[in-house]
Amino acid sequence: MQEKLSVKEIAEMAGTSVATVSRVINQNGRFSKATEKRVLEIIEQYNYQPNQLARSLRVQHSQVIGIMVPDITNEFFANIIRAVQEHLLLQNYMTIICNTNESGIEAKKQLQMLLAQKVSGVIYINNGENDVLESMNLPTVYIDRDPRETQANLDENYAMIECDNIQGGYLAGQELVRKGARKVAYVCYDKTLSTIKKRTQGFLTALEEAGIAFDPAYGIDVEEVSTGEGIRATEYIVNHLKDVDGIFYMSDVLAVGGLGYLLRNGIPVPEKIRVMGFDDISTSRNIYPSLTTIRQPVEEFGCLAALRIVDMINGKDSTWQQRQRLPVELIVRETT
Amino acid sequence: MQEKLSVKEIAEMAGTSVATVSRVINQNGRFSKATEKRVLEIIEQYNYQPNQLARSLRVQHSQVIGIMVPDITNEFFANIIRAVQEHLLLQNYMTIICNTNESGIEAKKQLQMLLAQKVSGVIYINNGENDVLESMNLPTVYIDRDPRETQANLDENYAMIECDNIQGGYLAGQELVRKGARKVAYVCYDKTLSTIKKRTQGFLTALEEAGIAFDPAYGIDVEEVSTGEGIRATEYIVNHLKDVDGIFYMSDVLAVGGLGYLLRNGIPVPEKIRVMGFDDISTSRNIYPSLTTIRQPVEEFGCLAALRIVDMINGKDSTWQQRQRLPVELIVRETT
DNA sequence: TTGTACGCGTTATCAA
DNA sequence: TTGATAACGCGTACAA
């Protein structure tokens, strides 16, 4: 609509210099109330927006933060992204979301582009790739994934936010056992991920405490998190594993697919097989039967990640502890 | 990892000037094979990445495209976004995704930030807001939404990609009737949207052709697309509308919730009530009973949108027709 | 309190 | 085929 004007023109109209205009815009340095008022009025009147490109070039970083995520169509990840974006926007940061599709090559290309764009920081959401060394000495926040797992010589300049995955797995195991399961299986998507390891650990602990043996062959690993893979894994469990009466899917998306398979094949849930998910996406709550699951604090993930990375950018990260672990919650519904 | 170096330093190392370096990088202007080779080697060796901020400032637009979308957690939108991103990335564009949450205020703020970032174009995905006048004379592509509906004095510099919504509604109506429905209802999310109007139109045409009367009171409008709202609408239909034996949800997400409500309340689907969705998200295929729906060509949306907006940016849009309508497909599953 | 002038890293112009 | 230099729009010493 408006032809784009610059500080120079604003300065002319306000009868002052670019320096002063810049000062009032950024509210630093000194200037009289009178000139401030004049400048502000003109800015208001013409709806002037500073050119972020020029500003960023000057200050050597942009008001943009990159987010790396395996798959934006996974409702759980999408929820985190939405929360992160919402809170970053409040602090006037935009986000560039990069879908890695679990591919290291795509991740690397996009990461390099992010760096070329001079993003101020990068947030990794449960991204298992390790080709991320290049982002070192850039503020970095990991959500739901432990970078120490895949990276050796790690810069200290990073923060990590996760839920209590061990407790989550433990609660899941307890619930299954409590509802009568004696021969359980689990389905996960990448055994090398720290989150998965911890959930498994907690899960096995619960079984052990209940005096239930676990056969490692009953732990199924799928490559991709999707309802389709949930079906495939469940088909395998039903057809190749004996006497399973409880399944722990380490992602709701997998569970939704698995549940569909069980029902379609006339297997009563939870009477014959009890089903647990993980994440608590809204679909889980609203399908029938609704899915018993472990809730992850998505909103808190997003809020914390946004606050932290901005603090890191501004060099005010000292008051935080490097790693934060948030509590999970067992949500009992109809599948157990 | 690598300390960031600039054209200047590259030039020094190659024993030439910044101008020449810039020329070989952008492959325009003339330069000898020899110097090209030298420069390229150094670039390779140091993994030099041009500073996009500086470049964008100079050429007056960035390699970034904005995407406005109502809700990133809706699987249908997420699918489109993924497709768009994938194809834009192939042309070396990054994307800034803006969640408007159906809020005009948030949309406006983010749009202004996009403009301040000097994005090269904007893609609107089914975004009903009309506070978008400011993006005029910027390449713009609308997916799944007709901008003429909400904007009066529209710039010509835009393209529109949609599916055949009339046909989609028509197929949905036909399928419901074919399977025996005689008293149908529909659930949509914003009657003012062009997509909804067209789907409704096609739907009513199918009913009319079948000689079935439609009571306008049986058209339910919800404010937000979510499984929760699907449940709410269905609860209303079941409790307040008589003899409904078929429901057309104009979004799979709504249908998934509605289906959950029906099953939980012991209403046989499809025996007593037939259910149709729209979009064909993967959840629909993998739950039980699987959802009969109308497939929208998501992949094609993304691919076309990416190609078109880049062409528009490069001033090569003349060969395209302004509005493209893609075919839909009826996917018959278990709910009809 | 204000203004001048430089530089951020590129690309583009013009002259050589 | 090259190179010096002027922009792009902004923030910030440094001077006044």
C-alpha cells in the first residue's frame, strides 16, 4: 500500500537527522521529548516499518530463529511449533521452520541456508540427525532430544528442554499392568534416540517391579512416525508375537494407527489388548475409543524454549539451568 | 565451525577483486575460465556461503517466502505446507510460516513483519482474513481460497490454486445418497469462505438431483476446525435434529471428531448414520472405521504454488492461467 | 541533545 | 575480462 520510506525520509520530515530517528526507534541514546513526539507521529502516520534486512546486516543477526523438526505433519510436533512460534512472536521474532524428513542431507542443506540468513538461533525439536555441528556457537535449544547422544565435542552454548521420559515410560508400564496386562509389547520409532531409551527404561522398570518378564523381541522399532507404520507394527505384533495383551506405543500417532488395526480385526480394546500412547495429541482424546496416554507439556515446551533462546541471544542465559526436565502426566481414557 | 568470510577475503585469496568474485558466484558478466576455477576452488575449500542478508538488502528482496495459514496443527494444512516447502527448497527459497489462528490481528502483525523482512512473495493457505491489503504488488498465491470474496480492489498480481470444490461437494452428496441417506446434515467451519460455499453448492445439487429436500437448519457452522468442534457439532445434530442418517463434514478433522462421538454413543456407522469427510488426511485412512472422504491433491497444490510464485517473482508468470482448478477424487471407505 | 560519517557484505555501474 | 566504487537502509562511534 504505502510506498516504503526510510529513516532518511522520516528524518527529513521530522526536521532532524537519521541518527536521532534511529535512537527513538530503538529507544536508546538520548533525545528530547519534543523530537521523540514528532518522530513518533510521523512513523505512526506513515506506518513506517524499519527494513529488517538492513538492520540485521548492521547488527549482524536477524530477528529470525530457525526450527528444525523431523515432520511438521505430526500433530505433536506441530503443537510444539505452534507454541514456540506464539511465544517467539511476542518477543518479535519470526521463525523459519525446516522439515528434515528425518534426512540428514535435507537437514544439512537447510541448516546452511539458515546460517546464510544469519538466524539468531536454532531450535531442534526431537531431531535425531547429527550433521548439525555447523550451528555451533549459535544459541541453540533442544526440545525433547538430548544432543549429547549424537554429538561428541559439544559446545556449551546450548540448552535442553525435555519431559521426564523415564517417568513417562514408567507410568505407561504401570497403567498397562494395573489394568491386567501380563505380556506386553512396545512400539517405538528410533531406538537410538535419548527419549526412546528413557521411555523404554522407565517402562521396563515398571514391568520389573510388577514381576513381569519382558522379552526383547517384543520391542518393535519402526522407521517413521505415522499412523501407517503404527498399523504395520501392530500387524506384526498380532501375527508374530504370542499372547500380547498390552501395547505401549511411544507416540500417539503410532497408537492411533495401531488402534485402528486392532479394531478392524475385531480385537477388543482394552478387553483383550490394552493400548497406551505417548504425547496426548488432540486426536487421541477425540477418537473412539479414546486413547490412554502420557501427556507431554507441549505449551510449556514452547514457552520455555522461546524464553530461553531469546535470553541466550541477549546473553542473559546465566540464570537458567542448562537442562530442564518437565513432569509428565498419565491420562487414563478408554483403551486401558 | 568455519569463521565466516566475505567476498572481500575470497577475492584477496584468489588474487582478484570482489567484483569478479561476485560475478562467478552469480554466473553473470564475463570472466576467464582460469579465474573462475581459482575462485570456485577457494569457495569450495572454505565452504563459503554468501551472506544472504547483504545480498537481499542489495537486490531488494530476500530468498524467503511467507506462508499464511490458519492453523499449522491441522493435518491438512500441514500437508500442504510440507509440499510447498519441499518444492520451494528445490529452488533455494526458505519459508516463514505464520499461524494466524484465524485471528485478523495476529495475521496483520505477522504480515507486517514479513514485509519488513522483505519477503519475495506470500502464499495464503485457506486464510479467511481480509486484512491483507498491504501485501499488494507483492507476488501472491492463494491456495484453496478465493481472495475475491473478501477483497474488493484486488491487484492483478496474484494467482489462485484450488480444487474443484463444487465437484467435491457433489460427489459427497451423491455418495451419501447412494448409500441410502435420505435426511442429511453438513458441518462446515466458515460459511463465508469460498471453498465452503462451493462445497455446499455441489452438495445441495446432488441432493436435489436425487429428489431429496434439504432443510437449511441442518447445515451446522462451527468456528474452528478441530476434532473437538466436530464432536460438539455432532452432539448438536444428534440431539436437536431429527432423523439424520448422513453427515457431510467439510473437513476430515471435523469428521474424525464427529465419528468418535457417534461411535461412543453407540450409533452405528454407517448403518444408522453415514459419514463423509473432506481432504483425505492420513488419519482418515488409518482409523477404524476408516473415513470415506474427498481427496484434495495436496502434493499438486504445493508443487504448483511453489512453481508459480517463483515464476511470479522472476516476472515469468505470463504462461500460466491465473486460476487453476484441480480435480478431486471420491475415496470410498468404511463410513458410508 | 543532536548530527556527521562510516561500515555491515553484497551487487551493479562504469571505466579501464 | 577486470577492478574501483557507489549504493542498499540502518545503527553507532565520535564530534559538536
